[in-house]
Amino acid sequence: MTSEDSTVEIEDDEEAALHFIVNVSKGDGGEMLEFSCATDGETVEVRNVRYESLADAEEDAVSFAVPYPGPNYDELDEAVQEEFHRYLEARGVDHVLANYIAELHVHKEQELYTDWISKVRGFVGPK
């Protein structure tokens, strides 16, 4: 491999995962939980949970501090992880949403592919 070559190895299950963000705010929206999630179309997997507040963000901007991204989710106690899943399920982030995201992804991919084919055909076809 030359210095210009690069490869990225993706595990089979990771390759199929669709990533999305769920933001849950309370009241005036001055604070929220940001859930980084992934789905295979059947289940929702939480990858990270981050707490964010507008007040903290303003302080961090002034002090140039990097906001705490949250703990390594996989290292959280299993009971805490289960509570986060229940919390999201109560807000509609469940297998139904996972299926919808997967279907929407397939539809969007097909639209993009069709558009690409049309543009390539127009480019290589006779003028």
C-alpha cells in the first residue's frame, strides 16, 4: 500500500447500520439529551447519550471548552442502558421507527440512484 492508498474496514453489521440522532428537550428547549443511534431496520441501538444545555454551550464558547460528550455508552451499567431504551420507546423511538427509517433510506437511495442514472445518461448520450 502506498502512502496515498487508504482502506476502511467496516464490520458487516456496521455496514448495514443507519445512523440517526434523536434530540429530546424539555420546556423551553434550554436543555436536551442528544441520543446518537443506529438501526438495522428492526431495532434501535443507542451509541451515545449527551446532555446539552444552552447555558453550558454559551459558557463553553466563552472559555473555548469542549463539551463533555458523555461516557462510553457500552460501559454504562446495563440497567441505565435499559432505562434509556425505555425512555426513547416512550417517545416513539422503537422498532416501528427503525423500520420506517430503513424503508425511507431504501426509497431515498432509489431516488438518488435514479437521478444519478439520468444525469450520467445525459452526460454520455448524444447531444
